[in-house]
Amino acid sequence: MRIPCPYCGERDAQEFVYRGDAAPTRPTGDEDFVDYVYARANPAGPMHEHWYHAQGCRTWLLVERDTRTHEILSARLAREAAQ
């Protein structure tokens, strides 16, 4: 799989560290924390994920990837997506 880094260009996925689904937000209550840690959806289709370019520019990316085909639909800097 090839991931397009905004700084380094298209790179092999082995240069990145996968963090996971970008949608969940950390809850403030103890009861919801167990579900946040252990109960995750496994959607089929496009989803937003966090990837860290560890072997390159060392930036966090927000990647939209189709989980059925592993096609990368978009990639942008996570800090820009958070604004």
C-alpha cells in the first residue's frame, strides 16, 4: 500500500505507524472509557485513520482509506484537519 505524504510524496506503508480510527474522541466519564478502549466498530468501506510517518518527516496524517480495497482516497496533515 502506498500513502501520499504531503511533504515526502507517495511512500510505502512500511514507513508509517498505524494509530487507528480517527473518529473516536476520548470520553471524560469512567463508564464510557471502557467502550472507548475495547469496543470499536469494524466498518467496511471508507474511514478516516491516523498514520504517523515515522521513517520520513515524522508528521501525523489523517488518511481516508477504503477498508475493503485499501485504496487511499485522501491524505492530509492531521493538524490541519483538527482546525
